[in-house]
Amino acid sequence: MTSEEEPTVQAAMDPLDDLVLAVRGDQDGESPDYELPPSVTLDQASEILGLTTEDSRRMQKDGTFPVPVIPIGSTRRVGTAPLIRTVGLTRVRKALRYRG
């Protein structure tokens, strides 16, 4: 994928039947360039956005967090697609690389 291409992001299932975001740079390609989780924790989103934990929690409570926050029980999640739109695909992809 070149820097001029706009990636497409679609929901897909990985080989283990987990929901992922399939990111494709080539509109005609069959397989995704890479896959990302559909959402991340509030702490992961804060790191991607360059916010401290304290600032992000305050902003989330005030309703001023830069991207929509999804409450799930007592936890808070942030959609990966809004993060991509806010800070760019490269930054999100680097932050979410699996360590192993």
C-alpha cells in the first residue's frame, strides 16, 4: 500500500473465528494487508492518542475524549476505526503490534 492510497477497513473473521478489522490498501486485493482488533481498551487508546491515563479518564468522564468511548459493564472500549480516522493508520498499527 502506498502513502497515496486510502485503506479500506471492513469487519471480517480471522482463521480462529475472531472478529477483526481487515485493512486493505489495494481495493482489488482478496486478502487483507493486515488485521486489527475491532476495539481497544481505554488505556490503549490513550497511549495511541498520546494522553496520560489521568487525562484520558477525566476526558472520558467529561465527555471530551477525542473519539467515542463504548461502555461495556464496568470497562470502557474505543473502536479501532475511529482511532484510525483520528491519528492515522500507521500510528494505530504500530501501537497494536503483537509482542511475542
